[in-house]
Amino acid sequence: MFATLQCGRFQLSLKRPLVMGVVNVTPDSFFDGNVHFRVNQAIEHGLRLVQDGADILDIGGESTRPGAQVVAADEELRRLLPVIQGLLDAGVPLSVDTCKPEVMRQVLHAGADMINDIRGFSSDEAIQAVQDADCALCLMHMQGEPRTMQQTPCYDDVVAEVQAYLAAGAQRLRDAGIAANRIALDPGFGFGKTVAHNYTLLNQLPQVMGDAYPCMVGLSRKSMIGALTGRPASQRLGGSVAAALAAAVRGAHILRVHDVADTVDALTIWSAINDPTLTEGARA
Ligand code: 8Y7
């Protein structure tokens, strides 16, 4: 079992769920009302999320929404490096959402503390890029490729298959000499899954994740929320907070969210209900 995650400059305690705030540096960002494609906007947004209570920031320079365009490594780095530079002293670990080994190497050199790879470090080059660092790794499950993954998601047993993929992926990292306390796993909500697959995975989260590695989840504003509420991405706050809390109840350790302040509020109330001594010092 684990109590902490080795995350570059930080050792993160996992005793309570941590909130990871999303910082997009992409012109084709998923949430059109809040596009942080300009570097200064992204830095300001990241600082704001830290004020709002984010424990980690996840910086992304390539949109991974279904059907998004591929970005070349040098363009991705042009977006990422100045934002990493600008947020390095924000007081929280910086995660970078990338699949490219060359980008991994350069952002780690620039000070990033964590690599979040939606392709699950499936290439030897990706493993080699992170092997000798002390960064945390998030290994996520995806079926298919971002461009086409939502066309015909198909599983015999989604819980067993995602569980087996994550276990095998973690073992590949361990076989490459990567310490267990650097690894987090993520079932990859929305990545090659129908609405029913997503809700089954969330319902069965402890069975999917096992207890060998910390669990990260990203549910924020996703189409699985909109599919049931009928709301566009800009109006999925209530559904997203409910989903984040449900994941926390089921043992998720890191919640990747856009709406940090609201998620932190929900977790604060939930924590006090679980442990009323946390109310000591609060005024009536
Ligand atoms: C996830 C993610 C996205 C997720 C992890 C979006 C980069 C799509 N989703 N990384 N990234 N888990 N680990 O809607 O669920 O935010 S992008």
C-alpha cells in the first residue's frame, strides 16, 4: 500500500483526496468559454487555481478531446515551457499532460514534477523519457485513438479489461525500474467508452483500481455528465462536482478538475461529515 506519491520536488500525502486543476494552453480547448491559449492567461489561470486550493496543476499544450488536431512537439513545447517557467514557484507540483517522449524530456528538464500520459506510456521511448527522473507518472487507460475512440467503444467486461490494462501498464513501468511510489493510475473516463461504460467504471471504481497504486480520475465537464443532464460543457459544474465527490467516496486520490474552488468546497464539507473534529475552530 501507499501513503504518498513521489512527485518531483514534492512528496504528496494521499490521506485526503487531492485536487488537480486543469491549465490548458491550447487554442482549441475543450471548454470554449474559457480558452487559455495565451501563455500569460494560462499562468494567471494557474495562479488563480492555486489560490482556489489546487494541490497540483496539470498543464496541457495539446487538446485531447475526441477529434482534436495533432500538435507538433516544437509547437507543444512553445506553449508549455513558458507556462511551466511562470508557474514553477506557485507552490504546487506541476504536471504536464503530454504523450510525446521529447516533450516529456524537455518539460522535466524545465522543472515539471509529473507526467500525465493519456497513452499510458505505451512506447519504450515514453518510458525511457521518464525512467531516470523522480517525477510522478499518471498512466491512463484509453481504448483506440483520440480521433476515433468514441466511434465504437467495445468491451466484453469493461471493469475487468480496464483493470487488466492498468495492472499490465504499471508492471511495464516497474519492469523498467520505476519505483512504485511514482505511479498513479487512471481509468480514463471518456477515452473510448460509452456513457454506460463510464458510469459502470465509476460505480465499480474500487474494483477497477485495486489497491496497489493511487487512483486519479478526470470527470470534469465531460460528455458523460452532459449526456445525462442535457447541458453543454459550460453548464456542467453541478454534475461535475457530484461526479468528483462520488469518485472521492469510492477512494479516488487525485481529482482532475476545471472548477477547483467548487470541488474543494465539496470535499471540505464531505471531510467534515466524515470527521466532525475538523469543524474545531470554525465559528457558529
Ligand atoms: C483526462 C486527462 C483529459 C483524464 C487524465 C478533458 C488530459 C479531456 N482527461 N488526463 N486529460 N485523466 N489523467 O475533458 O480523465 O479534460 S483531457
